[in-house]
Amino acid sequence: MERLKSQNFLAGLKQSKKAILSGMAVLAYIAEDADEYIKLPLIALCEKEKVEVLFVDTMKELAKACHVEVPTAVAVLIKEN
């Protein structure tokens, strides 16, 4: 998750999905404790769009890394321009 500190990223389900679908995402961080109905389709989408997935233990841990106050199920690194 060190890369979240030095690269551009988006946090949250809606923004992350948009980035994946548009081809802007290069890596997805998904929280292990996120609900299955969120995780499973997201993992399938990443596989389809060939976006690497890394798992994080908790949504709180991911939120802290993203500097957001609410637990976060997913964050994606986006391509540099």
C-alpha cells in the first residue's frame, strides 16, 4: 500500500469501477473484510479488464492508507498521464 502515498489513486466503489472500466486503473486494492456481494463482482471485473488485484486485511486499514475517514472496500491506482 506504499504506492498509495506516491501515486494517483481513487478510493470508493463507484469511482474505482469507473476507473477500471475506462482503462485508467492499473492496480486495485480490495479489503478482505468487504461484503462478498461487493468483492466478488469487483474481482471478476478486474480479471476481465486485466487489472492486478492486491488484498488488504480491513476496510479501515485501506481507508487510513487513502486518508479517508470512512471504511473503504476498494481503491485503485490510476495511470500517470
